Amino acid sequence: MKLNVKAFGLACGLLWGFALFCMTWWLIALEGSTGDPTFIGRFYLGYTLSPIGSLIGLVWAFVDGAIGGVIFAWLYNVIAGRSEG
């Protein structure tokens, strides 16, 4: 069975993007909007614990998750193709 590379990449991007968005709002609700740089902000430029930072993180995480999902699905299909034939 092969994976649809585009669909898997889109699903991974949406999952990771909305997960980071929700985690950011959870931290904002608990600690308040600080705007301080975070560890993830080192990789996702512009990401902070703020409402605008959550949107920036959503975009970065979507792109990151989509690229990772596409690579994973492509690699899975290559390995699955070799084992079938």
C-alpha cells in the first residue's frame, strides 16, 4: 500500500500547525502574553508567546510539518516499493 504524498504532507502540516497554535494559546491562557523569545522561536523566526506570534508559529509549523510529511511519505513509498518487488 502506498501513501498519497500530497495528502499526507497536508495532513501533517495541518496537525503540527494547529497543535503549535493551540499550545501557544494554552500557554497564553496560563502565563499571559509575554512576547519573550522561546526555544521554538529560535527555529521559527518571529514566533513568540503572543497572539500574533501564534499566527506566525502556525504558518511556520504548517510549512515544517508539510515538508516533513512529504519526505516521510515519499520515503515510505520508496521503501514499500522495494519490499513488494
